[in-house]
Amino acid sequence: MTTDHERLTELLPWYVNATLSEEETALVEAHLGSCDLCRGEMGRLQELSAATAAEAPGWTPSPAHFNRVLRNLTPSLWQRLRAWTAATPRPVRFAFAFQGAAVLALLAVVLVGRPHVYETLSRQPAAAASQRARLHVLFAPDLTESGLREILQSAGAIIVDGPTDSGLYTIELPLAASDVARAGEIASRIASQPKVRFAAPVAR
């Protein structure tokens, strides 16, 4: 006899008295549909309830008594965890323990976060050196992805680094790093966009 069967059997008196919740009532009725033993027990309880009602009409278990019975029937979370652990093969338990430790380590990294490093707008990015002209650009926080693509496409540029902690991007232009004049013109044109806060050539 399974634990679920025993638990549902113990709920039969309250099912007969119509004092179960809707969820518990549905569980008991589903079980009764497939269990001859419980259907027979329910018939006996109905007869007993009818006889009791004739002697003491209107009697139902008190809420305190009902809650106490439910506490006894429902295993605690710790009990369920211990039972599940005991039934789980040891290699599987080790795997879950390892995964749990990995999740805790990841949460610690996310919560602690990396230390903030102060950066100025003239600081060189960590991107690899290139022979093409580059700009430092600071976009408005509410700039959409499509708006960002439009600004980059208008200059033929691509993002090569960022954003930094201060929101600074490094973009690369389709012209030589030595072409300082054109890089300055493009920087000025980009800086004039409503959603751009700052744009300037990267110092070489």
C-alpha cells in the first residue's frame, strides 16, 4: 500500500463530511475512481456518518482537530528531503551536491560583483591594437538597438570594445588611423546625434 493511498484513505472521513478543500476533494474522487478498497471504506464511513448524524446532528470535526490531523498526515519538507535523499543513488547525490556548490559560487560572484575601476574618456580600451581610426562614443541610456545600428551604419563603423563601467564604447572607422582629419569630422557628425552624449577620436 503506497503512502499516497494511505494519505487519501485517511482523508475519507472528511470527504464524507464534505469538509475537504476543492483540491483535496478532487484528489480523493480521482483515487476513488480506481480503488475498490477505498470505495468500500467510503461506503462504510457513509453508513457510520448517517448513524452518527441521527444521534448527534450537525457534528463535524473542529478546525483545530482538522488542522492537527492534516499536520500529522503531511510530511514536513525536511522529512521529504531526507526520504528523497535516502532513495537517491550516491553518485546522483554527489552530482547534485557539486551542481549546488557551483550555483552558490556563481551567485557569490554575481552578488559580490567585480570591483569598479575608474576610467577617464581618454583611457585606451583593452581591445587589440588596430591600424584603423577609432572613436570613443558615449550613447544616451535610452538609445534603442535599431538607433545604435543606424548611427554605426551611417559612419560605416563597428563596435570593437565596450561598454565600460561608465558606458563608453570604442568604435572602429573604415579609414586609416593616420587620417586624423576625417576621423575628427566623423566624430563631430556622430556627436551631433540627439542620442549621443560624447564622441571623439581615440588618442594614438
